[in-house]
Amino acid sequence: MVAAIDLEYPFAGRWLVQNSPADRVPSHGTTLFASSYAIDFVPIGDSGGTAPIGFGSLLRPEPPQRFPGFGRPILAPAAGVVLAVHDTEPDHRAYRGLPSLGYALTQRGRVSAGWVALAGNHVLLEYAGAVLALCHLRHGSVQVRAGQRVRAGDPLGRCGNSGNSTEPHVHVQAIEGREAEHATALPLTFDGSLPRNGAVVTGREPGR
């Protein structure tokens, strides 16, 4: 087993863990695009949840701005060099309830379109011989450029709902190589451990 790459949480504040490899591998139900050890973090508000679910939420898509974490800063989880950025994908509406079932039916098309269609706006960061991918960033929010050196905690962009995303969140994965279509997935830990699904984790404020 390859040793896990230990990172800081790429955000400040409280976030909910979803699709954790601590619960199952492959964490997202597929080995495609080197995603076996990928993990998702959903920003939550003061109530401990995302946007409140009303009757309308169950029947129609919702604007991503309705969710408390849309636009929250996404931070570098380690010191490294930015390999690539992508920042041109739109933030689409969020899907819960019945709309999420319809969204699931379009999944095959996104897979066929390739990794960028799934990742949406993203930053690739080289660290410890691995490539870290931080995905689903907000359109127009990326603050770094290829070749730039960053420190842990430096801002990369903002939480969005681009790519394969049913509500605003950040997807993190580590791969061996720059091309997710052909790379090997690498395991991750955060501050020495790997949180399980449903856990609420707190990232440190930048500079602390």
C-alpha cells in the first residue's frame, strides 16, 4: 500500500465530509479518472447544514447562491507549484430531491466528455511527487496561475458548483501524473487522519 499523502484541510470553517475513502474504496463508486481515494467536503452554515430543504427544493433545481458555502475561499492544502488551472466552466444550478434523479441520468454524458467535464473549474498542484486536484471551483474565482509557487493556506479560488456537482462543494484527489484519465490514484489524509462520511471537520484560518 502506498503511503498516504498528508494535507491540511483546503478551507477554513466547518465542512461536512461526503464520499470518503475511509468508508469505502473506490470512494465515488468508480475507479475512473483515478478517483478511488477522492473525497468531498460540503460547506455548512451556522445551523450545521447546507441550504434548508423546502418543498420547492424537492421539485426544481436551485441557484447555487442559495447555499451557504457558495463562494467560500478554497486554500492550498500544501506548499507546492501550480501545474494547471481551469476557470471557464459555468456554475450550474443545484439538484436535490426529484431534480437529482434527472441529473443522475445525464452522468454518462459527462463521463464521456472527459475529466474536465467532471472536475469543472479546478487547480492542479504538485506536492511531494503527486498531483493534487481541487475541483468544482466557482467560475472566475481562480486566483493562481500555472508555474506559481504557493504555501499551505494560500487562496486558490472559491467554492463553486461547476462540473459534476449537485451542490456547492470541493472535491479533492491525489494522482500520480498530470492526466487523470491515465493516472494512478493516491491515498490522502488530512492532519494525520481520514474523516468518515458524515463527520464535520474544521479547517484552520489562514496564517494559523
